[in-house]
Amino acid sequence: MGTALRNLVAIAKEQKKSISGRGKLTKDKITKIQNLHGRAIKDNPDDVEMMRKRIFAILFHYLSILLTKSTSKGVPGRRPKMLMSPCIV
């Protein structure tokens, strides 16, 4: 998971698109997502459905944070309604 996200950031950087940096996908966030992803797998070795739910909860949580519009003071704006789901992590 971490390698895939780091490669995505590298590809975006080559194409002059910014998905990394302050308030976006940073190395620390990638590491956090990677650790949570690994934990979801390790905590549910026998329950594939719960593993899937936890992984999607992690991804939707971070996706909703990345898509949140910020004001000039850095105060989070409103998240899109379709992404407002409770985290089960």
C-alpha cells in the first residue's frame, strides 16, 4: 500500500500535478495509511469481510480529508456528503 501511494506521488510529480505537500498526501500520511492497512489485515485474518470494511473505512477517511476544502486560515470546510461515513477503524 505504501509503495503504491509513493509511486502515485512520484508519477503525479513527473506530470507536474501536485498531490503531495502541505495539506495533501505527505510521506507521514502515506506511512500512517500503510500502518493502518497492515493492522486491518493482521487484526482480521479469518474475517475477510471485516478486513475489507476496515480497509475501505481507512481509505474513505483519508480521501474525505484530502477532498475537504480549506479556507485561508486552514479551517476545514464541508466534506462532500457521499464521503461522510462513520469510520469503523
